[in-house]
Amino acid sequence: MAELAVLSLHSSPLAQPGTGDSGGMNVYVRELAAALAQAGVGTTVYVRRWAPDLPDEVAVEPGFRVVHLDAGPIDLPKEDLPDTVDAFTEALVHRLGRDPVDVIHANYWLSGVVGHRVKHRLDLPLVSTFHTLARVKAETGDHEPDRRIDAEAEVIGCSDVILANSVEEVSQLERLYGAEPRRIEVVAPGVEHAFFSPGDQGGARRALGLSEAAPILLFVGRIQPLKGLQVAVGALAALNRPDARLVVVGGPSGAEGAAELARVQSLAASLGVTGQIQYVAPQPHHLLSTWYRAADVVLVPSRSESFGLVALEAAACGTPVVAAAVGGLRTLVEHDRTGLLVDGRDPVAFGAAVASILDRPAYAAALGAAAAERARGYTWSTAAARLRRIYADLSTRALVDCAA
């Protein structure tokens, strides 16, 4: 196959991860598109115009471009983006009439709805990656509108290929949505090892102006209830080590972001650890490697994760991860070998896991070395090669017909 349309309506690969609604999906789309282009797949990412000064088209690198489509007012909160689906669909159909493609690859449920419509209008195969699933989030208390749940079910029912980031996500797709196993393909994300690799912790701390003696816990991600920063703060308090520091790299995200930050700060004050927490603005993605190297432990206490790029990037830098035993993290982190998994949401349990690493330097070093070795198996070029074959195979298949 030669030409691919990647749909990312709500999240641009050009946006700064960790700001607004930008996060791991931005990294996924950008890195995968670049790897596909390098593999010979002409890749265009279609994004809703999200700022007034954006050019219609951005050539990111040979074979990879981003096209901005007008769909609704520029400055819309994520909660109102479903109202832009019709306009985005029409703009995309018009553009594809001029620049035809062989396959549509939709990311997240909003793009999935667009992809589903365009599939039937232009008779194109549809590949879908959901990144998060509403029914999975509901199981952990993060309820989503019925509109999203129904849309996900429809898109899953009509996608020619459903991509899962891990075997855990395969199980979720089958159990919660009745997805057909034969249409699910596991293609794990990768990590850019040129940036994310082991390095000198002391040098990283000096570069960042961090203490070379203090135990440093690191949280990287958007500040929103789903990501569990309150658990990380509770774990810091449970350590009962006044010398320990929690560094938080990221900013408030979504409708609840500001309120969640206020809750986190109130919790820190009530636990007496406010002075042990350092908040850092979202960083350019490639610079995160220095923060990972500087840390003793990276905390990933998410309520749910289809994969967990932060855990993979930390592992690639040789830093042990203490993660929630949910979703793709259970596949990515091998308990007691590359990091530690914690069942439940108890901050004391997270604190105990962190302490078991901080108190045993040889154990910490062994975890970090094993994590880095395992992370070497995850590359974007591998993911792109798998997808290139999947896209090509679709040209010989009869498309799924959901009678839409």
C-alpha cells in the first residue's frame, strides 16, 4: 500500500504532550506516523484546527504531513468536540476526494466515528485504535457518556482491524464490547531509544538542578483524576522520609484538571508534604529522558491504562517503575523483575513498594537493568513494520459490512 490517512480529530501530534488534552496519544500518533513514513507508507495525519494561526498543512518529514481541517469553533473544550464530528467528516471527505488514500487509521472514539462514516462513503478499510475505552474507565469509576459507549461499540463492530496495545486490551475488547478476536491485532507502541536510554543519574540531576542526595520519585503525565496523582502524593507521605522529593512533570488536563490540582495540593498540605513536592511544567517529549534518569522511582498510579508509555519510557532509561496493576501496565511491567505492580489504590501500598526499592540499592539497580533490557524490544520501527503488513493485507480482504 502507498497512502494512509491517520485520523486524530482531537489530539495533534504537533501539540506539546502534558498540556490541555495532549498526552500519550500525541506521542503515539507522531512517532508511529514518522516510523510509517520511514517504512515507505505515505502518511497524512488529519487533525481539527485547534489554533487560529495553524497552516493548512505541515510537512513534518518526508512522507509524513499534518493537515488541519476546519470543524467548529477553534477554542472548544474536549467535552464539546462530539459536535464537530459532522463538519470534520465533510471536510475530510472533501480532502480525500483530492488526495485519495488506501486505508483509514482512526485514533480515539471521536476519530473512530468519523472513520466509520468515511469508510462507507468512500469504500475504504478502517483500522481503529481506541487508546482508552469508556467501559474500561467505567469499571474504575470514571464514567463516560452513553454517546461515547454506543459509538465505540458501533466502530468496533465495523472496523476491519482493531488494534490493541496489549493482550490485556484484547481481553477488554472481547469481554466488554464483544469484539471479534479474528479482527483484533496486538501492535505494541514503541520508544525512541536514541533519546530514552540509561544514563548517569548524577549528571541528570545536576542538569535539572535537583539534589544529588535526596530520594526522588517522579510522576509524569496530565493532572486529572484518571492518572492518580493523589495516590503518588499519598505514597510520598507514607514513606515518612522528609528528605524524599516527588517531582510532578505535567499540567492540569480536561474539565476536572484544575479541580484535581487543587485537590492534590490540599491533600499534600493535610499530609504535611507540600514542601517535598516540585511541580514542573510540561516538557518537550525528548527532554523527558533526563527527568527519568534523574529519578530513583517512577510512579504510574493510573486508574486504567491501555498501555502506559510513561512506564515504557522510564524502563528504557533504566529507572524502576512502581505502577498500578491495571490494563497494559500488567503486561509492560514484570513484577519483581523490571518493576513493581500494586493492586488497588492504597497509597500506603504504593509507599511500601517505593520503600522496598529505595532501601535496597542493589535491588533497584537489578530492576532498572532488567527494565532497560526488556524495553529494547519495543521500537516504533517494529510497530510500523507490523502495521505496514496489516494495511497491505486489507487490500485483499472483503470489508466488514455493518449495514451502516
